[in-house]
Amino acid sequence: MICTTKKIKLLLHPINTYISFIMSNTQQLQDFTTQVRRDILRMVHAVNSGHPGGSLGCAEFLVTLYQDVMKRNEGFDMNGIGEDLFFLSNGHISPVFYSVLARSGYFPVAELATFRKLNSRLQGHPTTHEGLPGIRMASGSLGQGMSVAIGAAQAKKLNNDNHLVFALLGDGELQEGQNWEAIMYASAKKVDNLIATIDLNGKQIDGTTDEVLAMGSVKAKFEAFDWIVLEIKEGNNIDAIKAGLAEAKSKSGNGKPVCILLHTEMGNGVDFMMHTHAWHGKAPNDEQLAKALEQNVETLGDY
């Protein structure tokens, strides 16, 4: 069940029995996003550890993906046959992932209170050994998610499963070489049921991506590897995200993988966390938490 104060229509597909979560109302999606932001802030603050910046920046995207775009089966199994799949490569933004999963019905929302605690299923990077519903890959070292997503997409083709595979990567993560082997492979093998999104916030833990290791034009690089490349200029605008994902889906199945360049703001929704890399991996203190929560009013109920 989705934890929401608003009425949501659930449609059961007569053939594939997946649930399509219809939240076409932008305000509903925004309310969901605001609550996810509160979850992120409280989770990281509670253990004085975690990565709030990128989590806040990707909140609108993940909420829209799970609540408006992906076709998901009831329940959860690792095979994922007959449904769309998602892989989080930049796993340090686990707070936003856990919150969206919990509030999308994969596990109890109350479990968010165990984030990063001993023996919790909700560790700093998602893991699979504890069997947390919704988690399909462990992510420790960056740069591996694209390869996993490509493998899953090819498996779907072998299984005659026409659903899509989505992946999210950080822009700083593209400094890892394995990505480019995978990117080259995906186009060479015509993995056209893959939609990979790059979170282009221009920041990483040590500064801007240009300061740490400039990559030039990410768009030109993907185009050179023969991908279809789309851009969502307003990566924290739900309507823009919906339109961009709809276009990406329409471009799939044409012999080429699809890349979305998602321009986001790290720390979005909290004024003092924006326009800086300082909150990439730093938790707010009590005073900062209170100020941040004032800017994100409770909508669906705190855990």
C-alpha cells in the first residue's frame, strides 16, 4: 500500500498483473516528494551519517519513476519477470532510495528508523544479503551499476520480456572506467530496452566534477558511443521529469540504448544545502535539521 492522505487509483493489468500507480496529479507527486525529503533529513540526522545532498537532488526523479512511470508487480522477487526494473548505481544516495521504496509499499515505513544502525537491513549502501525488498544489487564501489543494468536488460530479451530496465548513475561516477566499457557494449549489442539516467549536479564529495576530474561534454560522449541522448534541463521539476521519461520510453526499442541527462541541484529543497558540495556526505545537526524540516512540511506522516 502507498502511504498517502490522497486517493490514488490502482489499476490491475489483466494479463501481467502488475500494478500501475496512477499519480498523474503533480501536486500528489510533490507531496510525496516533500515527505521523502523529510525522511532523508531525519534518517541522516538520527545517525549523524549519510549522504543527504544527492539524495535530496534525486527525490523528484525517483518519486516520479516509482509512482508514475515504472510498471511494477505486486510483491517482490529478484527475477523481476513481467515488470520494469530499476538499478541504483550511485548507492550512497540510499536515503532517498529507501524512503521511496518504503513509501511505495516494499517494506514498512517504520523501518526507515533503522537506517545505518547495527544489524539493520538499511545500510549506507544497499545490499542484497539481507533480502530487503526492492533491492536488486549491492552497490559499494561506484561504476558498476551500468554493467548490472545491461545484464538485466539482456536477460529480459532472452526471456522475451518486453519491459524496461532503468538505471541511475552519478555524474562523478562516470569518472570510473568500467562505465565506458559498459556504455560501449550496450550500443554494440543494441540493448535498446535500457534507459540510463545520469544525475548531472556537477558536484561530488571533494568539489565540483570539473575541479576533480573534468569530463567535458557528457552528451557528446554518449552520442559518440551511439546512444540516444535526451536532456531534462529542469531535473527537480516533476512535470519536466514526467515528460522526459515519457520521451525516453518512446525512444526505446529502436536499436539503441537511451541516456537521460538529468540536470539536478544537490541538496534541492533545503536552501542552505543547495549550490554547494558541502552536504554531499554530511549530516545536519539539531538546529540545521529543524530549519530544513521547516522548509519541507509533513505531508504523508513521519515514520
